[in-house]
Amino acid sequence: MTIRVLIWHEHRHEQTNKLVQRLYPKGMDGALKKGFAGHKEFKVDTARLDDDAEHGLSQKRLNETDVLIWWGHAAHGDVKDHIVERVAKRVYEGMGLIVLHSGHYSKIFKRLMGTPCSLKWREAGENERVWIINPNHPIAEGLPEQIFIEHEEMYGEPFSIPEPLETVMISWFEGGEVFRSGVTYRRGAGNVFYFRPGHEAYPTYHNKQVLQVIRNATRWAYNPAKPWKGIHPAPNVPHDKAPVPLKVKGPTLHAPGEEGFK
């Protein structure tokens, strides 16, 4: 089994901020990719916002992706809406999606959640303790009861997301706030995981346990089934094609075979 992984990253801070350049000389996406090194079940590639007119997310490339990992922050608005819809379509068909840190405000996450996805935040280099509250979940495999991160940006509740399918992790911060930092969803045939850690001003993606969470989540998000193409059409089934023979007994708004209103 090979899981085809695409790490998408906006790669804007690395171009302008010397601190981020020093922490991530090969880009944050480079550090994330390194986290998969030595794990042969993954085939990992990267894409960036400014790669091409399609942000490195052509239909062909998405069709060849089993799990998409998404990191964005300063340039959410620069992602074209039709690309967002393309990604959402693939998630509905069964592509896994892992959204990291400030990706909570990405167009794709808000599109799939249908809510503002807002939260409290503070940039003060606080201790973060990520508590594993669902230790039998596949995303928690091999992890201790908590992950300690020495310096991180605070995210605090309330987090305006829909009620998760599962809450795997919650975070406590030095200033006293808590946050649902590892939550899962199902959208169509696609598995979605949001994972909080990963502020660009701190070396979070060099933390081995953080990277282990992302690898575990990638395995969990992988759907080996063929894409569910039938999730999108809404066919008008003629009465004479019904599974059980029937007669038309009432008036119809649509002509036989006519598409419905969308």
C-alpha cells in the first residue's frame, strides 16, 4: 500500500521573514515532508500557492492525491475560489484532508465546515500541552498522554466549528486557555482532520511527536476505495426505470430526463 500525500503550503512568510527563514530554511513544507522520511508507505510531494495559475492543485494532481495536507496563513484570500471548489469536490469523493494551524481560516476549511471557524489567539511563545483525550484513536497511536511544546501561539475557545465527529486532543496553554486542537470530520467520503500546532515563528514542525501526529492522521485520513463520483450528480430517474415498476399518478414539474434545479 502506498499513500500518495500532497503537502500544500502558501510559502509567503519564508520569502519575507528572516525568523521563519532561519527556522525553516527549506520551507515549512520542507520540514513537514522530512517528517515522512523513512516511512515507505508514503509517497510525498509538495505544492505551493505561487507554483502556477492553479496553485499547484490541478485536477490531474488532485486526482493522484490520496491525502492533502494544507497550511496557510497570510494569503487565504489569494486562493482562487474555483480551486477551493475543486479541492472540496475531491474531498467529497474520498480524498483525505489535514488542515494545520492557521489553516482554520482557509477557504477550504471554512467551505467544508460551513461556519466562521473563528477563535481567540495570542502570540507570546507560551507552553502548550496537547492532551490526548482519545488514546485509542488511530491518530493517537504511539503517543504519550500529552505532547509538550515549549513555545507556541495560543489558540483559545470558543472555536466556532461544527461539533466534531471525534475530539482526539485538547490543548492547555500557559496563560490558562484551552482549545480543541485535534478534531475529525467526515465530509462525503472524505476524512478531515484539523490539528492546531504549527505557528511559523516557532520550530513546531521539528517536534517529533507533532510530526508523528501528522503521519498518524495521514494514515487515518486515507480512503483506499475508488473515488465516489456518484456523490455529485442528482439524476432524474424516469418512472419506467424505477427498481419496482410503477405508474405515474400525479402531475410533474419536470419533463422526463430534465435536470433538477440547483
